[in-house]
Amino acid sequence: MARVLVTDDAAFMRMQLKNILTGLGHEVVGEAENGKVSVELYEELRPDLVTMDITMPEMNGVEAVKEIKKIDDKAKIIMCSAMGQQGMVVEAIQSGAKDFIVKPFTPERIAEAVGKLF
């Protein structure tokens, strides 16, 4: 079981991810609505895994990955992207993200991505 921080600017996406992750037996320890909050919560909660949306206000997902990696170079981060964000996904992976899942999510794809890390 992983302790997960869910990051997305859309509340319904956070809820959907939270439901899928808890259904898979993981514990959602925090939710962030943008990259800035995600970095702050990461430092405070030290979760095992972060799901990170790419396009968000204040600080986008790629910038947040870079900041979290400065705090903990072993951080496990899975990017959540909409179609058409391949360039930013590549940048996020180069910045240290471990995997990416494309919206709309399926529980199977999330289980596969998380399963690769734990």
C-alpha cells in the first residue's frame, strides 16, 4: 500500500483518482489543487507517490516535479496528462517523473502505473 498525494486543479479529477487509488488499496494522504501546494504538501507529508496533473494555475506539473525532486531525488511521481500534452510529458519524465497516465483514467492503467513503482 502506498501513501499518495493527488495533485490536480479539477476537484472531480482528484475525487476520481482518490476513489480509484483507495479502491486499489492505497491511502490518499493529501490533495493539492496546483503544483505550488503539491510541493508544500510533499515536504510536509512525504508521501510514497505523487500523481501530478500537468496544466495547473500558479505552478504547472513540470515545475512541481523539478521542485519535488530537489526536496527528494527518490520521489515517485506519475504524471496525469490530457491528450496533446506529449511535449510536456516528455519534459516531466526528463525532470524525474516515473510514468504518465492519460486522461480519462481507467483503474487498470492506474494499477499498472502504480504497480511498476511498488
